[in-house]
Amino acid sequence: MRQRWVSRAEFRELVAKGLITDDSTLAAFALLAMDGLPAD
């Protein structure tokens, strides 16, 4: 597992490419998005 800071846009891109598949990470991001996380 590797860790580093990424922008929201890069995070979305990594998810779309299938490079981020960790269920806890994706669930946390989904909860933030549902709570009104602003777009980049």
C-alpha cells in the first residue's frame, strides 16, 4: 500500500481508472461528497 496527498480531481481520476479500490477510502469519500464536499 502506498500513501500520498492528491487533489480531489486526481483522486476522482484514480478511482475512475480503477487504481483506488479500497472500500473504506471510497466509502469515506462518498460520505464527504454526500455531505456537500465542494468540487475542485
